[in-house]
Amino acid sequence: MQVTLSPLTLRLFVKPPLIPLLLLATFVDGFWSLGNLRTLAESISTDGLIVAGMTIVMIAGGFDLSVGAVMAMGGVTAVVLLPFGIVPAALGALIAGGISGFLSGTLVTRLRINPFIATLAMMVMVRGATLAYTDTRPVVGLDDTFLALGQGDPLPYAFLIMIVVMLAAHVLLYHRPWGRHAYAVGADERAAQMTGLKVNRLKIECYMLSGALAAFAGLLLAARLGTGSPIVGEMTPLTAAAAALIGGASLRGGEGSIMGALCGLLFVGCLINVMNLLGVPSYYQRMTIGGLLFALVVVEGLLQRARPR
Amino acid sequence: MTDGALVDLVGITKQFGGVRALKGVDLSVRPGEVVALVGHNGAGKSVLAQILSGVFPPSSGEIRVGGKPVAFTSPSDARLYAIETIYQTLALADNLDAPANFFLGRELRTRFGFLDKKKMAEEAKKALADLNPNFTDIERPVRQMSGGQRQAIAIARAIHFQVQLLIMDEPTAALGPHETAQVGELIKRLRAQGIGILLISHDVRDVLRLADRIVVLKNGELVGALTAKDTNEDEVVDMIIRGRKLDANGAVK
């Protein structure tokens, strides 16, 4: 017997099982408390910016391992530039992230380096540079406007920004030619090139977008924490990839959506949140996220074999 | 160059690493003329077609459109000169639907720069129905479509926009006899409209039926040029296999 589920039902109950997870979470003390929901909203909002960028890169057939390191760099850059004002700080972070994305994209397109290797190299380089510049210590910024950006009532500003970014990314992907070209490039780069699309340029733009969003996420995180830390975001590429994959993106490219990514983000965010509430030690949390990513990649591999392209 | 030619290729060579795929090819196509390019696999037919459609530049030699030298850095450049290509691989994005593929790279937009999906679907539907009246279920990913339907999308998008020179790389390779006949009819119709066609094909019988001139490539060199109505299957096949070189006057040595 074949059961057909509507896409929305599928999204909420099966892939990912978001609603079942939320129902289960009801049994966890304090999950539905306002304080916890706020913590949840805060934690997914910075990751959300990164998931949006990661999803776009993956749709175009790439991958970005450097997002966590770029996030740390973005936070540090913003705090360091804060004395010049909040606008230069934000612009500085965005530009730094954009440049790092440009370098990743250039490695991937012009030098034809595998995206995992290229962005791994960028990840280590950016992390190293950030640690070197800060001498591994957090940089402290005490600007009232900046710190206020980390607050927001009743909803954190970062959460509202994340929603706006997700909406913008959705419009970009579905209602602008650029997004359609990204899907075409991800599905078949050669065909896209033969159709006259500027494949390299588009892919570089994807990585720049991902870099800029990650750096901006770093700024928001720094505003919330009150410091620009050079060591944040170590797990970010993995959680972001898990969220994007759960949300329907594929390592083969050409698939994925922002709505899916949002559901994947909520699922991963809730999972981590529940584990925190239950007092699961962080090592086991890592194992869980790693295991989830492993399972997703295995499933994707099986699907790939079952459905020759 | 040839007077009144749409496109001239002059002394085109192409080197891939140590491999010389083309060794100095001259070719012209006039308006309303069907020129067939025949030869074995690996003779350089597709390479020549892809140079003319802007996929990659020649190593040396010149492309002239309307007598003026041009340089293509991408297929979108060739499109600006009304050169359209139907690739052997069709060059479709499997995850997108027919209208999206049809308008890929030249999407219709609303006043605010957003995709005008409704209008694109309507126009694509009309254009595809012109080729195949039964082809109406177009808004699903093309990976779910039949070979003939996919071919129809590739053909329809090549002739829908401004086109003066149409390059067809093995347009009937994936088609059944009925659909092949339809493509033949289409070629005749386009020729009558004054469109120049460069037809690349294995099928010598097809070529004799459809082409005005037949050009034979062997090992990256032009080895013969025949007028379709003055030749026959044996002569063309003989030339493909044995490959006789032309002297400066275009006569067979």
C-alpha cells in the first residue's frame, strides 16, 4: 500500500520528525518555558543565517566547511572595528566574510579543487588567522548599541534578522533568475554552461553569500555574548550541514529549499536544546550530531545508488 | 570567406593538451542553407560545433559572423549573434521543469525583476505544443520526461528566440522513426524561413535527404565537400572512411 503525504505533512512529521520531537520534548521539564524558548530562539538564529548560506551553496553543488571559522572571524572583526561605529563594524564583518567566500569560490571554480578540500583549507586558515590576531583570547567590546543588538524583547533581534534573511533567501531562490540558475548549476554544471549561464561566477557568488552570512552570524553572536571569541563555531559546519541535509539539500547539488532548511534547523536546534535540558554531556551531544550526519550521508548514498542519474 | 555567408569558420584549430582535435578547418553556412557535417566518432564534429556555439574558444583561427570577426567567451555570446545550438546531450537541467529549462538564462521578469512564471509557462506550453500537440504536462522536472519530450524542449528553446544559425548536434540520435521524421520536417521549415543550419549526424541517409551541402571531417581535417543532390550514399561513406584530402581549389586530389 502506498501512503501519500502532502509535502508539508512530510516536512513536519517525517523528514524531519519535527512535530514528534516537539511532542516528546513536552516531557522534558522546562522545554516549553518562556526562558527556554528564548534560549532556543537565540541559538537557532545565528545558526539559521549559516544554514541559509550553506543551503544555497549546496543547491549550487558545493559545500562550505569554513562557516564556523568565518563566524568566529566575523565576530572578532566586528568587535575590533566597533570603536569606529556599529555600521563600519557590520560592514567590516560582511566584507571579511565575503572575501573569505570569494577565496573559497575561486579555489573551487578556477582551480577546480573539491569544495570539501578547498573550504577545509579556508577553515583552517581563517581559524588560524583569527586565533593569531586575538592571541587566542576573546576580544571585548563594550558598545551599548552593539550589546543591545544581542537582546530584543519579546523576541531576540537576532531571531527576527534570521527570519528576514530566510525570507530574502527564499525569494532569491524561487523568484529571481539567479536562484533558478543556482539550481541548474547544481544539477548539471556542464549543461548550465552550455545554456550560457556564468557557472563560475554564480558559484563564487554562492560562497561569498555563505561567507558574508556566517560572518554576520558571528557579529550577532558576539553582540549576545558581549565578546568576540576566536574559538566559537567549531561544531557549526556539522550542525549546519545536518540541518541543510535534513531539510532536503543534497551533496549532489540541485536540491534543497529554504523552507526545508528552516525545518531542519528547528529540528537540530530542538534536539540540541533537549539534550542540554536533560544534561547530556557535550561529548555525547557531539556524538549525536555526528551520528545524525553520518546517518544522513549514508541514506543519501543509498538513494544515490537506488536512483542512477 | 564566402559572400553572403551567415557564418565563416577560417582556419580553425583546437588543441586539448597534446591532442589536436581540429587541424585548420574552413566552413561557411549561408542563410537558408543546410550544411551537414559528417565523419566518424572523434573526427572533430562536436568540437567544431562547440567552438561555433561558444562553449570553448578555438586555439587558432577566426569565427566571422556576417563577415566580421567575433570572439565568443561563452554560449551566451553566440546567442547574441543569433547562433543557437541543440546539443547532443540536450543540456537540460534535470531538476527543473520544462518552462524553466526553456527560458534558462533568459528568463522573463516582472517589472520588479521577479520571475514571471505564469507568462513563461504559457509561452513554453505554446512553443512545445507547436512541436508536439500531445506534450502538455510540462510543469514537472524534466528528469521524469521521455527522450522525445526532452528533445522537444531542447529544440523548442533553440528556435523560439531570434535564430539565424541553428547548430544541431545529432538531433535524432535519441528519437524513434516518427519523431525523426518530424525533425526532418522542422529542418525544411526552418530552411524555408532563411535560417542557416549546421547539421551534425551519423545518419548518411538522413543527411542526403535534408542537407544542401555535405562536409566530411576526418581526424580533425576537412577531407571533402559534396553537393547533396550530386552525390550518393556510397560516395559519402567512402569519403568518411577513406578521407581524401582536398587541394587548394577544393577539388579532390
